[in-house]
Amino acid sequence: MRHILVGLIFFVASGGVIHAATTEDPYAEVNASWERFGAVYSRILENYYARLDQEGVMSAAIKGMLGQLDSYSEYYDEEGLRQLRQDTTGKFAGLGITVAIKDRFPVVISPIEDTPAFRAGLRPGDLIVSVEGKSTLDMQLESVVNALHGEPGTTVAISVATHLGATPRKVEIQREIIRIKSVVLVEEFNGKIGYISMRRTRFSEHTSSEVEEAIKSLPRVEGLILDLRGNPGGLFSQATQVADLFLPQGVPIVSIKEREGRREEVKYSHRHSIARDIPLVVLIDEGSASASEIVAGAIQDNDRGVIVGAASFGKGSVQTIFDLREEEAYSALKLTTALYYAPSGRSIHREQDIARPVHRVLFGDRELPYQLVMDLVLRSENRVKALSALQTHFDMDSESAESILLIRLGDLVGKSKIGAAGLSDSISNRTYYTQRGRKVFGGGGIKPDVSVESELFPPYVQELERRRLFFDFVIDYVSTDSSWAEEHPSLTVSDEMVKSFMEFVRTKDRSLDQGQEGLIQIEELEDLAEEMDWGKDAQESIHQLRAAVKQEGEQQYSSKLEPYIKSALRRELILRFRGRKAQLLEELQEDVQLAKAIEVLADQDQYLGVLAAEKAK
């Protein structure tokens, strides 16, 4: 049986498997289970009153079986496997744009630099009104994406309008292999601190070479910051290779252990590191998972650098992909086969105290466990962390995760009933020690050496961002073919623009006027919590959330929210007129976690003080 190395942390098991000697038949229970399953299945086929869709029945049986396992084990059909490969290789054939739906047409969210779409002059906010002469009005997003993708070297003709009602221009673009970069920004701060951002990207086939190239482009810096916030993981091999860039030779990076000690493998650093001596800070947060946690754990446990930010996600399991066809991989099984451990011996895996439900949420051609979807969204402090959590759990791209966030919470609840309280957020108190004897903890993600919580937007502003209203407003307010940018070169957001934005919000949904949308959804949760007897703690948490949302709704027009609204509008203006890189730099201007990282590197006494903690006695 062939294996494919793909996914969040997909590890191909190889070599002999040693089993303990036993006189019992190891397959007796398996054979009994198969007989029981076959008896039920044959009775259904022979006696059910209607003709059966056998493929559908078997698919449901497979999903039901996987539903008893962890949330990372999953069955993929041909299309799902294609998307999975695209996400993990970081390559696809197309134009190089992110699209969504606006005013019933596809809208360009952002073109990727140095791609056919970028070179053709497509800009954020451009409406794609036709593809190959066919109108895209009311076309499903998935259909649009499929129409734009194609074989490398082929061309596609599209018509683009700068705004609704504008005269479209026709563009013919040749498709290319698009490589989604893992390193999205390389900068130098204060003339001596290098910054390498893998924020909200993934570990794909070329990640380590991208990071190495970024390090080499910063030869004169006196310190480095590697930003892994919101990075949901990727290829296991790339995680170890990225860690290897910073570690001395011969130290452990990570170990993988299968069930009951059947197999264990330790990965060691083996190359001559190009950045082994330069002071290093790694930024993490709740959205850092999987491969990101391998890198952060290796850096921390080997006392190679300082970890700054918030506790990471806690995804420390290894998935193996098994082909289910011998000739062509039309379907596959992704199965959790092992856990990985940081060099100190700690597992960072956060156990999920959750019974996976039978009912699922339909999302395109996929079915997602509704309870897990809701839990991931509800326990995320902001939109970015919710996106990272969804990408990590379901191996989906950012567009798909964005689409899920646009589903009303009430609609999601209405699809089925929740059967358990949610995921455990507790971090284990079990203590481990780094090379130098510093205390670290296992069982709940990577806990940073220097904890800094990110500044959160108020819930009302987060809801506006979740619905993409800031982006949509800016597209309508200032088109790229207008003179607005020339008249406002600093892209300053005026009080008049804020006022126009609030009017725009009210026209989109009157319930947002007093925060009623959030209150309605919370009331639905309150009723559900009482009906399902979730317990006093869960119900009290929902009551507190309701009070907070109500208070925020009452304050929505106050001066308290204006700075957040202006900041969000300015970021969208920068994306519209200056591009994605400029927007990323703007986001860093008031980044408290980044500011702390720079402070730690600038003060060598503070940096060395963190790494030279007293050894355990």
C-alpha cells in the first residue's frame, strides 16, 4: 500500500514493526467485528424496502467509524484529496488571486505578488463579471475557482470591472503553476533586528529554503524574529528542516511515538546552521499549531531562543495518509498514527475532551462535525484565531475558513443539536526541563517564555470584520480608477468616512444597529444550553457573553470604538491602493507582541536572563 506525505503533520511510517509475543489471535476481535458488520449490511441490502445507494451507505459507514476517533482522522474522496495536496504542496495551476463574493459577483480580495493576475493589473476589489464570455452573476464561489484554475500554459479570458456599474475591461491571462509562499514578509527593524513572517501561512514543500533565503537576506542584523503566529502547520519534514536552520548540530528536534511503544523515532539537527549563534525570538499564539509547535518546542527546549506571545494551539499528533486504491489514488484515509514529543520529552498535544457527533455541517462537498466547528469558533478570541483553528482542524485553505465564518451562528445551531460542552482548554501542570534546566510544561501547547496577550478588537468590530464589511465598504467608497487616492496620499480615514461606514453597515443589516444579531444568536445558545443541560458553568459563561455583547452594542457609536473602526478602514485602504505587503506592515505598527519581541532582543540582559533561568535542584 502506498503512502503520500501530505497534511498538517503527515509522517510516513516505514521499517519493521515489532509486536510483543502472544499466543492469542490478534485478529479474533477484528474478525468478529467484520462478521457483525457484514451481517447487518447484508440484511439491509436484501430486505430494505427501497433500492439503496450502496456507495452512499458505505461512505456513511466510513464516516461513522471515523467519528469515533479524533477530529484529525478523515476520509477523502478524489476532490478532497486534490485540495489536500494543493494545500500542503503550496502549489496549484491558476491565476494567483484570492476571490470571494460581493454584490453577487466574484471579487478579487488580493492578488499574489509575481503571479499572472498581479502582472495583469488585477487589484483588490475588482469584480470579475465574466469568465470565457459567461456571466459570473450568482455563480457559486467553488464554480468560479474551478473556472479560473486549469492546466499551466492555457489561457482564460475574463472581464473585470473596478466597481459595480463600471465598464468592464477584458483581460486574457495565461495560467501558471502558482506557488504559495510560506514567508510573506522579510523586514529589518531599528537597523539591527531582522523579522521573518510566516504568519497565517503554512509549512509546504519549499518552506525551509524560503526561511534560509530570508536569513541570508539579513546579513547585518544582531537579532532575528521568526513570526509563527496563526500558522496552522504543514509538512513534518519542513518543520524539522526549519528548526535545523537555527539549532547546533546533533541536538534533538522532535520524537515520534506510536501506540504502545511499537515504534519511536527521534529527529536530530544535522546540518551546519546558518543562524545558530544569532539571538532569536519566536512569536506564537493560539493559532500556532502542529509544525509551528515543533519549531517553537525545539527552540525552547534546546534553550536556543526566547518564545514570546500566547500559548499555542496544542496539536501534537501525527497523521499518515493511506491510499485506498492500488493504481490511482482516487480516495485516501488520513489517520492519526502517533504523537510527537518536544526534546524535553513533553507532549504538547491538548487532549480533546469531546465526543464527536454523528450530525455534520455540509460545506461544499465536505461534511464537517458541527459541534467541533462551533466550539472552535466560539472559543477563539478573534477572527484571525478562529481562521487558524478551522484551517488546522480541517486542512482547509483560508478562503474556505473565511466562508465558514460567514455562516450565521444561529444557522449553524439550527442544523443540529450540540451534544457536549466543548473542548478542554486546560494546560497540564506536569513539569519538564530544558537543556539548561528551565521549567516547561506539557499537554497543552507551547507556553511562551514571555507571555504577551494580543490586543483584541471589541466584539462588535470583530463581527463587522467577520462579515467583511470594512473591505466591502472601501471598495464601494473609493474605486481604483477614482482620484481619491491622489487627493488623500496619506490614506487618512476621516470622521466623514466613519459616518458613511456606519450608514453602510445599517443598510447591510439593521440588526447590527444595536448589536441585535449577536444577542439573537446568544439567546439561541442559551435556550440550547438549558435544553441540553450543559451545566451551570457553561450556562453562566453564555450569560456573561450575552451581557458583554449587549454592553458593546450600546456603546457601538461611542468614541471608544472609533479608533478600532478607523484602524480597520485604513488597513483596507492600504490593501486597495498599496497592496498586501503594505497592509501586512501596517498591521505590525501597533502589534504589542512584536513590540515585546523587539524589546527582548534589544536588551541583551533581558534576553540572556530568560535563557539563564536557575536550574532545577
